[in-house]
Amino acid sequence: MRTSVRPRLAAGILVLLTALVAGLVLVGMPPTASAQPPATAARAAVTPTPTLVVVDSSMAEARIRTTVIARLTQHAKAAQAAHVTQLRQRIVQVAKKQVGDRYSAGSSGPHAFDCSGLTRFVYKTVLGKELPHHSRSQYAKVKKIPRSKARPGDLVFFFRNGAHHVGIYIGNGKMVDAAGYGKGVRVSPISGSWWSRTYSGMGRLLPA
């Protein structure tokens, strides 16, 4: 009896050890994909892939540079326009200050003038610009403009029918000019009987 029990006991112990070893191996193995819980597998399937956005820095810098240049240009143009407006106002002011001064052929101030001497004096005072002392010579230097485009500070010329005269336009169809002996420097119309017959055109020395 004792001899038959021992082999059976040994066989049983061997089976038990084999089962224990197999269990330890299974416990130590990592879970497979099929072993993942269903919810985890679903989340992995729907997770979006991040999108990489590449920004071209050179294009962005070019846009910024273009915008800055455009704004600076606008500011420069506005400043230039304001400056020219101030110059025109100053030309009119200086011209009006000479009203009442006497006429003297060949004179360009400061208290006596002929027509081209007056325009020469005013432009020299305001702009530091030297104009020739002759109305036709001044006419050769100006940009010709239509009367509808005339602005205060432009010059107005009269050459027809032998006339040779120039004045400083002050707006509203009027000018300051050295009209002649016995008349002196005064505010005169640029239209009317004599003026219309002799009117030749408007001229500009300043920017628009």
C-alpha cells in the first residue's frame, strides 16, 4: 500500500506545479490588443491626428511692411498737403499787406511795385523763390491750369491785345495786383470788361 501511494502523490504534485507555473507565465504577460476594454479601443480609433500648421514668416513680414509703408505714405501726403495749404494762405496774407502801396515801374518793394515786381516780392518773402522781373518770363515758368482749378496763391496773367500783366489770385474771382500809376496795389477782379478781353490764363508754382 505504501509503495502505490507514493507514485500517485508524486504525480499529483507534478500536475500542481505545472499548473502554478502556467499561471505565473500568464500573469506576467502584457495584455494584447484584443484584451483591451472595448471603450479604450473605441477612443483610440476616433482620436484625431493633430494638424501641423506652417506659417510662412517671410510672407507675413512682407504684408506688415507693405501696410506700414502705405500708412507712412498717406501720412506724408497729408502732411505735404497741409504744408502747401499754409504756404498758400501765407502768400495771400503777404500780398494783401501790400495793398495801398504805390505803383512804380521796375520796382519790387518793399513799398513800391510794378505787377511782376509784386509777385516776385511775395514769392521771395514766403518761399524764398526767385522769380524773373517780367510777367512773360514768369508765365514761362508756371504750370498752366484752367481757371476752374485755380487756388489762392496761384498767378493770373493778362497778355492779349498787347497787355502784359500778372497778379496773385486770392480766391472768389479776385487777385491782388499792382494795377498801374494812380492805382497802386489793390484787390482787382480777374473778369470784367478789360480783364476778360486780356485774360490769358492761370499759372501754378506750388504743388496742387
